[in-house]
Amino acid sequence: MSNHVSRRGFMKTAGAAAGVTLALGRAPFSYAANERIRVASIGTGGQGSFHLRDGLSRAHNIDIVAVCDVYRPHLEGGWKNAGGGNVKKYMDYREMLDKEEFEAVCITTPLDSHYQLTKDCLEAGKHCFTEKTLCQTVEQCREVCTIAHDKNLILQVGHQRRYNPTYNHAIKLAWEEGVLGRINHVDCQWHRNNDWRRPVSRAPLSAEERKFIPDLERHINWRLYKEKSGGLMCELATHQLDIANWFLDAMPYRVFGYGGTDYWRDGREVRDTVNLVYEYHISPENRGFRAIKPRSKEQYLHSRKTDALNAKGLISEPYKVYFVYSSICGNAMRGCTELIQGDQGTFEMTETGSLFFREVGAKVAWADSAQRDEDDQNALVITSGGTLGLSNKKRKDAKPFAVDTDKSPDQRQFEGFADCAMHGGQPQSNYMVGLRSAICGHSGLEALEKGHEVIIDPAWYTFDFETPDPSMHYEA
């Protein structure tokens, strides 16, 4: 069956608790309404401890039973963030799988370990929350997705914006209320002004640590080394590639890019600058598609000649959207934002606050009234020069929009994960979300490495079984 879900097949979740979606025939375990799922955490460094502190330990339906990390300081820190006490500590995840009783696991380790850990945990019958990027290769990603499907297990990927109420509200405004008009451009960046390097302790490793860590520098700063990381593309870009895929309800057709290591020449093996362009082909089957009225006489006449106008006088033929992405490490001016740009307005999205900018346009009559017909009179034209010099005014007139909530996206994503594991359904950030963003990230990385465009093959994200909807949203 095709992975694409048409508008007619679209099911969105209801209520503030994310994650209750199309069940796809998965038989859930039997849990009481007030019961909690037992979760173990593998990888308790910076991101893992964040999840333990802000997500897992706050989730009303989760009990943390064990933590695992191969580096003792991270293990002890994770244990404290998990609440200490009766939470068990392990350095070998295989030992933890053998000895502890739990239903689900949170995997927050370097990218090169995601595949084996996720595969082993799924094969042991555990529901998996695996941090993004899902795996180090497309083939690995597809394999763990297939295992999750075959074993009727949840595989959720850590794209936390999927559980941010403001992002979900923005999707609703764009798709259902059309406040952006036609989305025709997406511009995202993740800019910072630091070396992305973490301090490495000079204390010698214990004999037990040395069994797992041959090189502490590469273990702590794994993001900077090619054999362990996809650099900026897999550690940052996949978050925002996911936003483009989500708003457009599509996958890109191809990607091209440039990048290099031109500032932080400090022994790292990954780029400190990347710039890429992804090309999306949008058709009426995509929920991000929007037909438009002609905005000039020439556009109207051309559409009539090519039979592009539908019965309502709208141009309804497929079109392309370009997603421009940059990530740099030598200037933080623009920070981390996603601009979703349409012909009626723009969302400037961030995880801490978002703005809406309305486009300035005007309806004007055709110059030659004798040649008009009924459809012709409905055409829109932007007044000549009407958008010049408006950048400062648009900034001043921007409308903040947000959704009040007493829960962080991290708490929401783990409550959604636990709810799906206990009661059925598929999470917002299901394995198709993770697979598709991983494909985009790895394709961009290949384009940078080889210096030519990469065509994204739909076979990479197509299976011979039904898969979860990768573009669901919930009412915020």
C-alpha cells in the first residue's frame, strides 16, 4: 500500500494529549486508565538527562525503572535526573535487557549506535523512543521500521516540535483556515557562534569504561567525527527538514548543496557551514497543496490556454516549492527559526515563540474592462510596488501566536509515547516521520559529500504494508 495518505484518508487527533491516532491494527497491551508504563533509558548524557528531567520523570503515565550509560559520570547524572532511589544503573544495555522488566526504552546515544540499540530493543519486545536522526543509513532506518511493524511495536523518533502546541496550531491555520495562502517557499536555519565542542575530562577511564570507550574525545564530541555523526545535517537539519515535510505534507524530489569547514579548523571531520536547496513537487494529493486565483491578466490568460483553471476559476495544477536551509557556527544573528512563507502570509516559527506576518496586497480591476468575463473579474493583482519598503513595518505589525499549555513538548511527547504503547495507536512522531526526515538529512549529506544533486527515490520511503500517517496534527 502507498505511504501517501490523501485528504480523504486524513485523521487528526483530538484533545491536548498527543499520540492517539490511527491504530493500523496494532493490538495494545491491557492497561488500566491510571496505569503507568515502565521505561528504561539508554544514554544519559546531555540530551538523555534532559529527557529524564523534563520529559520522562514528568510524564504522568511513566515509571523510570533503569538507566544505562557506558560513561560513569553520565550514568550517575542520569540516575539522579531519573529520581535516584530504586532506579537501577547499568553500563551494558544487554545486561539491562536480560535482568530488568520494562515495556519501553528511550534511546539517546550517538547516531552510530542507534541502529543496533533500536534493533536489539525491538527484537526484545520493547517499544522504542529513539532520538533523531533515526539511524546512520537509509537501509538501517528501513530495517528498524520494518521490525517495529512486524512486531506490532511503537517506534517513535525524537522530533519534539511534533508535540509543540504552537506548531500544531500553525499547521491547522495553514491547512484548514488557509491563513498563509499557498505556501511557496520555506526558509530555515540553525545559526550559532561557537565550536559545538564539549569539554573532555582528563580523569582516566575505569577498566569497565574502557571496554566500551576506546577514545573519550570521540565519545564526548561524537558530533564532530564522520564515523559517528552526520554533523550539522543529522544533528540539526533533520529537525527543520521535518518541519518542511510536515507543512507541505510531501517529500522533496531532489537536493543540492555546498558546505565546508572554514572557521573551526580544530581537527573536526564535519562541516561547520552547510547551505542546501530542496525541491518539492506539490500536487492536490498533498495536504499542503493550495489552488490560487490568477493574480495577473497574463497569468489568467495562460491558465485558460493550458486548461489549468478549474470550474471555480482556480489554478489547480501541480507546482514546486523550494526549501532553503543553512547552518553555520560562526554567527548567531538569525538563530534557529523556520519561515513558512505563503502568498498571504508567513509564519516565523521557533520553539520559544512564533510570529505571523500578513502579506500586503490589493484587489484591482483589469485595465481593459471590455475583455473581462466573470472569472476574469475575480483575479487578484498585487499593486505595482506595493510590497516595496515594507520590511520594517511588517516586523512591527507581526502578530505573535502561541498556545497556552502547562506541559512542555518533551513531557507531551513522552506521554504520547506511553499512551500509544499502552492503549494502541501511532504517535505523532511515528517511524515514518523519522524515516522521512532521515532520508532528507542523509540525501543532503550525500549532496554535500559528492558535489552533485541527489534525487530522492520514493522507494526509500515506500513499503509493502500500511504505514502510519507522517503528517498528522492535533487540536492545540
